[in-house]
Amino acid sequence: MGKLIYARSELEIDIADRALLHLQLVIGAKLRRGESFFFSWKEDVSVGSGRSSIWLTPALPLYFRFLESNLGPINREWLELLAASANSGQGLVYTEEPGVPPTWKPRGYV
């Protein structure tokens, strides 16, 4: 289980390493172009089963920390789905990897 650590804050979002890798590629592409956007996910029932969002902007540092080193091949279909979401008006909304049973339920900590 990796972590996305937002803006040197106390907010650490636990994310499965494979999902984090794909999110890093999509988020990195947007931030390299100087684009700001929301990143949203559904919370696990253990923390209320609502939805959380953070505003991502090139001005704020992000830290991607991976537990595993072998994450398998990049799923191009998943990248395209995430990128299309990131480029929409609602921003990047996490979706599970197509064709793979769900393994990660995001959990944010403040």
C-alpha cells in the first residue's frame, strides 16, 4: 500500500501501489502542463463512505511513496480512462482498473 502525501501536510492518502503508479502518470502529465484540477475518490465505509477531493496545482508539492517495486505493466486503457477524467470539468475521479477485481478503497487521514 503506497501513499500520496499532499503539500507537506498531515494528509496522507493510502493507495494501492499499482493504482498509485497510474495516478502518478496522469497527475504528472497534468502538472507538467501547468494545469490545476481536483482529484476525487469515494471513501471506504470505515470512514463514512462519502467522497473526498483535493485540489492539485503545480505550486504544491506531492510525494508518491511506493511500498512495492514490481508493479506490473502499465495498463494503457486505465491510463486513458483516468486521463479523460482528469481533463473533464469534474477533474480526476479515481476508478478501478478495468477488468480487475477491486483491491483498493482510498482512505485519507488528516
